[in-house]
Amino acid sequence: MARDSDITPPRLVGGHPPADAAAKPTRRPAGLAGAAAARPLRPIESSSVVGLAYEQIRELILTGAIAPGERLGQVELAEQLGISRTPVREALRRLAGEGLVTARTNHGFRVAEIGIEEVMRRLEIRLLLEPGVARLAAERATADHLAAIDATIAREERARDAAETHDASRDFHLAVARATGNPDIVATLAAQWIVEIGRRLLARRTARPDWQGRDIAEHKAIAAAIAGGQGDLAEQLMREHVASALDHWAAKADA
Amino acid sequence: MARDSDITPPRLVGGHPPADAAAKPTRRPAGLAGAAAARPLRPIESSSVVGLAYEQIRELILTGAIAPGERLGQVELAEQLGISRTPVREALRRLAGEGLVTARTNHGFRVAEIGIEEVMRRLEIRLLLEPGVARLAAERATADHLAAIDATIAREERARDAAETHDASRDFHLAVARATGNPDIVATLAAQWIVEIGRRLLARRTARPDWQGRDIAEHKAIAAAIAGGQGDLAEQLMREHVASALDHWAAKADA
DNA sequence: CGACTTACGAATGGATACAATATGGCGAGA
DNA sequence: TCTCGCCATATTGTATCCATTCGTAAGTCG
């Protein structure tokens, strides 16, 4: 079959994947080479057309190429992807399960809208989850986990635009979650970012001049607390960290 | 996650989905009449065939009619439902998105397995979330919310078997989550129950003689704290409530 | 002149047909 | 007897086709 392009293999987020080994920070093949170690053989990434369509449509949505609220015509997508409508529909259905698109019978699929109030709802979930996650991470993190966390901070410092900054920041939080050893926590937390479509709302946030530097500083403090096994401190720092983001958005909502 | 649209119906509540009207005869009788009857599947005879197929397959999995790990043959399901494979596939893909079934390309769909360690991973998420949820509920609950919470406790007391008890107990926790006013919290929490396939593992838990009564008593105490606006107390009681469940399963895991 | 009706076109939902892949049995050879 | 390789069959994956519904806009009546 048309194996046109190398695909992004295991989805980072979404669904409830059973195993988490091979933790991959982002879809960049670069970086961590020998970390796998455990099993020399990795299962083959089967490239079904559905999977490819899923990846591509997802990327279109996440990069903002298709705006929130916009219609996702099945024929149009199928033609552009060079496939038939059937796999497109299944890919869309899968995206709907993740909340990236909405579906109404006989009305087709649309890119999910997201407003400030929804961002705040998600942040509230993070505020409930992440302090405890940080505590667990401090109690359980292995050396590999700590290295992975540091790597995301390094990426954050190297980031050159809002999108990279956002991705690295998100991956920091997911790396902390991974340190709990509970893959379901990672999946649940990752779901809170899924709907931040297009990273556009975030662009406004990161536009605030001092934000990025402050974010990184807070991340470093949290990482240090985790590395030092200081569960109470990590919990408290993470709570303040997420709460400040929530406050920031709340202020924006009023304006 | 769950947004409106009929593709994402309520499905959080205990009972069966509401009966749908609009009986529109399918234009294809497709006579393999006597072949069915193996499973309690009734042919679908309404619009939105995917949704209905989803409901029925989901019910089969949740009630344990199809055991975890068992294969979900597309043709078999399609024939028993009296529809074609296309909507069946889409329903299965949607169930895969929720983690109820697993999908491997060219290998078909299977009912997801779940073991004690997975139940514990889910409980750990609940342990992170629910204390804070209880606090928020105490701060925000309206009279309607309180009534809904009480209703689930009443159902719990009326329950006559393990399945009813389990459903009512789950609905208590979801009703508390609903009192936070954040629907995403409800969805996130609900996802933690989704994979408790067949309520079978739970049957063993509820088999413990004093369990049900103790559960109800704890629920009542939590509800009282929420109704009284005692956020600290509600949080603490909920933490102990969930923690005891986690301890219980941990003990089981050792045995 | 405006609101309602009604046809037409386009796109979705579902069914069927075809292609590709895996599963299981059988036989040959070590 | 066990293992490997091959073939038949069953099942999944994808494409194509038909029926139905929705959106739109022209057309008609008040």
C-alpha cells in the first residue's frame, strides 16, 4: 500500500494506552537515543490509511491550518489525502472521541471550538490533579524520569517561538506525570491539553513578556523539589504554578 | 472531551439509554433470521445506526456478555444487529477511543482486558481528583445538586444486587462531581469507571459482607459535609473514602 | 415587497464490492 | 516427532455505490 511518508508512530496522548514504556516527548525523532534499552525490538508501526489520515487531520487541527468551528468536509479531506471517504470518516470519529472535533448526525464534523471558559475548566482539573501528581513524582521518580524532566526544561529554554514554548511546557508537565509511574495519569493529564486547538489562545498568553521566563523558573523549582524527594514542596510549588495560570486566564476572562 | 452531539450521548448515568422513538423500517430485511438469538442483541431499527450500535455493543461489554479479551468480529456483530459492517466499525472505533476495546490493524477489535493493577491505577487518579472535587462541591453545590446526590444514595440503599450497587455508587461520585459545575471534571472522572468491564471485579469487592453498608455510610457523611458547605471536611472524608478502596484493592493484589 | 413554500444540489449516512492480510491446517523434510 | 513452509479460508481494510437528509435559493402567494 502507499506507504508514502513516515508517520508519527504511537500517539502521545489520547485514549487510554495500556503501556507507556518508550516514552516519547514529542514527535521529533531526534534526541533520546539509547533510552529504550528494555526491549531491543519495537513493534512495527502498522501504517493503515486510517492512522495516516488521523495523524494528518490531527496535525491540521493542532497547527491551526483548519480553524476551530470550521467544517471538515469528508470529500474534501478524502481528495486532499488521496484516499476514499471511509477511512476519513473513521479517523474523524476517532478525533471526535478525543474531543478535537464535534459530530452531529447529518451535519458532518467540525473542528471543536474552545473558549476561555473551557480553558479554565481544563485548568481547574489540572489544579486538582497536578499538585498530587508532583508529590507522587517526588516519591517515585527514577533517574531516567528526572532526566526526562530536565530535558523538557532544556527544550523550553531553547524554544524560539510560542508553539515550541507551549509544547515544551506541556511536555514538562507530562514528564512529571510520567514520573508517577501511572500511565493512566499521563493519559488523563494529556487529555487536558488536547483541546487547546491551534495553540492560538496560548500565543496570546505567552505574548505576555515576562511569562516565559517565569514559567521556566517555576518549572526548575518544581523539578528540583522532585529530584530532592521533597513531596510537600513539589506539591505546593505545582499548586501555585497551576493556580497562577488559572488566575491569569480568569483575569483575561473578565476583560 | 464529551461535547454535545449525538455521537457523544450522556451515557454517564446508570440505567439503559432512553428508548428512542422514530421507528423507521430499514429497507433491507436481509434474511438470516434465525441465525441470531445467540446473544441478547436486538436488530437496530432507527436512525443514527452508529449510535445505536455503539450503545448495544457497549452494553454487551459492560454487562459482561462479551468477556474481556474476547474478539469482536465485525461480521458477527453486523449480522446480529441487522446492519452492515460500516457503522459497526465506526462504533467500535469510538469504543476504542474510550478504552473499552483495543484495536490492532488487521487483527480486529477485542474487548479490553482489565486487571487489578489497572483498577488501582484508576483509583489512584480518583484519589488525586476526588478530594478536591468534594471540596469544590461543598463550595458550589446548588439545591438541585444536593438533591441529585441524595437520590443516588437512596438508589444505593434500594439496590438489590451487586450491579445496581455499583452503578449507584458510581453515580454518587459523579453527582458530587457534577456539583462542581465543571462538566469536564465529570467527564474525566467518569472515564475512570468506563473500563471496569462487566462489573465483575466489583462483584468480588461487594461480596465483602460489611462493605456495602460502610460505603453508604461514608457516602452519607460526605453528602452531609457537602450540604453543610464544609469543604475541608468533605475533602478529608472523600480522601479517606477513596483511599480505603485503594487499600482494599492493594490487599487483594497481594493475595 | 416580504415571508413562506418548494425544488434542486451537495454532502452525509449506510450498504455493498473488492483487495489485502492474517489464521489454521496439511504435508514434506530433518 | 517436531519444525518449517505452503495453501485454503476467514476476516479485516479500503473503495465505491445508493438512499436520505440538509442547505440554499429561486419561485410563489399574501
